[in-house]
Amino acid sequence: MVRQKKCRVIGEKPHVLYFKPRGIPLRDLEEIKLTLDELEAIKLKDLMKLSQEECARRMQISRPTFHRILASARKKIATCIIHGKALKIDERVRLVNARKYRCLKCMKEFKLEYGSKPKNFACPYCGSRNIESLHKIVWR
Ligand SMILES: [Zn+2]
């Protein structure tokens, strides 16, 4: 029986979806797939330095689930670096706009006012325009 994956909230997809060791042809490389929720876990915890409680809250999952996703993500990335494997961001999910935004400068989340345009929208807390929209993952 396959357990249905729960809904998770993540930021925008990265622009780069593939990393490989230099000098080794793709056909000779083993590929490791990093899911978008694993990527988000790494971003929130290791890049934004948020607490595990805060990360779990933002992704709308429990703390144990967040811990499991983070551990899996770190292991996959470490395996790629240590053993020279390719890393592929698995983007085969549908992302639904969560109507929420995150400021990448002050890390606060907020809802967009009705009628505002995300393109020229600034963070209501710090005024930064470095903003990403949040999405819910729909697993395929
Ligand atoms: Zn801000």
C-alpha cells in the first residue's frame, strides 16, 4: 500500500534543476533525485537558518516529518558530493499558488492584497522587492 503524501508548502522552483560532476559523461553517472520538499527543507533550515519548528510551520507539516525530509535531503546531497553522482531536482509535481508570499530579505510571509500585482509588489515589513510566491505541492 502506498501512503499518500501530504500537502506541503514550498517556495518557487529553482532555475537550475541539474548538477553533475565535471568531466564525467552523463551516461556513466548515477543520478540522485531530490524532491522539491527536500529542497525547500534545505533552503529553510540550512540557508535561511530558521528553527525546525518554524520550518515545519512554514511547510505546513509536523516537526518529525520536517526532520525526516531534511535528513533525507542532506543525505542525498552528501552522497552526490562524496561519491560524485549527479543531482536532479525532481520537478514532476504540480504546484498550486498558495496566495502567500515570502520576503527573501526579512524572511517574513504575508498575503497579497487583492488587486496588487506581484511584479511590483514590495514586502510590507521591510520594503524589499526580493519576494517569492509560495506554492502547495500536488503529488502526481
Ligand atoms: Zn521583508
